[in-house]
Amino acid sequence: MYSSRKTQIDDIEDHEKLETIQYHFTKIMEALGLDLKDPSLKKTPERVAKMYVNEVFRGLDEKNFPKISFFDNTNNYKDMLMVENISMYSYCEHHFVPFFGKVVVAYMPKDKVIGLSKINRIVQFIASKPQIQEKLTVEIGQKLSELLKTDDIAVFIEATHLCVASRGVRDEKSVTKTNFFGGKFLKDKMKNRFFNAIGK
């Protein structure tokens, strides 16, 4: 009963978000002098609202957090476990334009291991909101540490920012790199192993 009611409330809240964003984006387009009678532009406010709520900013709503599965570490694997080349798309909170790139996550398992695809889903969920890359990197590390119940986490992100490439300095070749290290990865020996493994 509670679950059904919660879903109804969520649906109402999402509907209100869609209406509000659609209304204000219409005003933005009108302020820019765009003709909303143009068939190509007529439904743009609606499309933008749906994109914001249901896709690119779904990470703002915890109800969208992916279902996570864990497995017993039956093989007693204790070495570094790494997932790299995770695709990441996010939005700069300063200008609301995308930044995107690749994420590498590594951890040292204890009693449980996480389903491999779940790491990708967690990264993609956390990325789906306006933020800066530094905050994204730390949040991924902290969330994985919480879920895996270990401090032995490493995160590396290399990203291109369109707020740099498409406006301002207009440097499309620059990339931004950020790291998060916890537990055993704070030691130089493990940091070096991590960076050597990803060729950095």
C-alpha cells in the first residue's frame, strides 16, 4: 500500500517538475526571440523538460538510484578489482552545459563483491545532475565506499568540458583529470599500481 502511494506521489511531483520547466523554458526561448510557432521549435520546451527530469538530471532524485546486487566473495579475492572505460556524461553546474569522459573505479573486496555492471550504473546515476567534476569524483568514491563497506576505493575521471571547449576560451583539446583515493589506495605503492594499470 505504501509503495503504491509513494509511486503516485512521485508521479505528481514529476508532473509538476515537467510543467514548471516547460513553462520557464518557453519564457527563455521567447526572451531569445525564438518563434515558438515554428513547427521545429513548438515542442522544444516539452522535450527539454522531459530530458531534464527523466534523463540527464535523474540523479537529483534518489528514487532513481539503481538496484544494487552483491555477491559473497566465495573465492576470497583480496586484490585490486578494477572497472575502466566507464562512459560518463554530466552537466557543469556553472553553465549547464555537458562535460563527458571516462571513469575508472577500483576497490579491494572484503566479504562481498558488487555486480560489475552496477558500478557503471552507480557512476552514471551520480553523473546525472549538475555539478563540478571534483564533486562528482568524490561522491562516486564515497558512495562506493559506503555500499562496499570498505575505504579501499580509487576513482579516476578524465573529462572534456564544453564550458571550456564551446564557449569562453574555446579550447576543445584540453581535458580535466580528477582522483579519489581511500584506504590502501592512499599509499604510494597502491597509487602507482592503480595508475600503471590504467596507463597513466
